[in-house]
Amino acid sequence: MKLLRTIALDPSDTFVFEVAAEPGEWAVSGAFRFWDCDGSKLEGKARAAFRGGFLGVQSWGWSTLAQIVPATEDDYRSLVDLLARQLVERFGAPDMSAAKTAAEEEVAFAQSLCSHPISSLVAVHRTSSDGEVRESFRRLQLREGQGHSKAFSFMELDDDVQPDHELKLAELGRGPILR
């Protein structure tokens, strides 16, 4: 089994997002955090989180990248339980049963992003149009012989069926992206 963990290649997430996720915590897409927002009207750090953040489940903070990692059944259950508790405590879910169902769906979606090799990095790009949030994902693969110590040792691999060609990974850490 594979799941997503947050990763920080440099300190930019601490500048880009209001709350940055801690490196190494379990991650999910987190698009549900914006269910009641018009993404096109968000500004500043909230806009950066909407446009390109994975949600760190423990800190409730954001990470520009998530890493595909091996996981056990216990890891999966712990992640679902933690997310369910967070949905009740931080997001106002009516009860643990409803929260657990939602958490299982969110974790299943995160798992669906893990079809690539272990250690691959994933980036997200969200847009909002007519009240609908659209997500596209990109995989970044280490170049032969490189470690995670250098952010620019990655190649972007286009795995999205309908890629968003306006995504510029280099701009994600520079604050709000204006078009």
C-alpha cells in the first residue's frame, strides 16, 4: 500500500502558506477545505493554498509537494482516524461516523494518486470555475542518481489526462500567482 506524506525541499512553504505542514506528516488533497469558498476570489496565502497545496493532516497546514511512500494497513487506519478527528474538531463534522466516512473517501482519493513509484513527488494545481473546483496533478521523478537534497534535480512527468499547461512549479513558492 502507498500513501502521501508532506515533503519540504526548502523553507518556501513557510512563506507561501499561512500554516505550512510539517515535513513527513500524512497528506491528502485537502480540496474539501475550500468547499464554501470561491477559489477565484481568494487572495494571498489562502489563494496559494487553494491553487497548489496538499493538506498535512496533523498540522492542518499546507505543503507544495507530497511524496509517495510505502504504508501499512495500520498507517492507513491511523490516517483515517486522525483525519476523522480533525474533521470533527476543526471542520465541524456532525459526528465521528460521518467524519470517518468522509475521511475514508479522502484517503482513498489520496491513494489513487499513488500509482507511481515510491519516492515520486506529486504537485497539485486547483482552479475554480462556475463554483466547481478542478484539480490536476503532476508527478515529479528523481533524475537518475539524484537525492531529494536538490529541488532542481527533478523532472516533471505529465501523467494528467487533461494537463493544465499554465502550472509553473517554480512560481508556486513566490506568493500568489497572477495571470
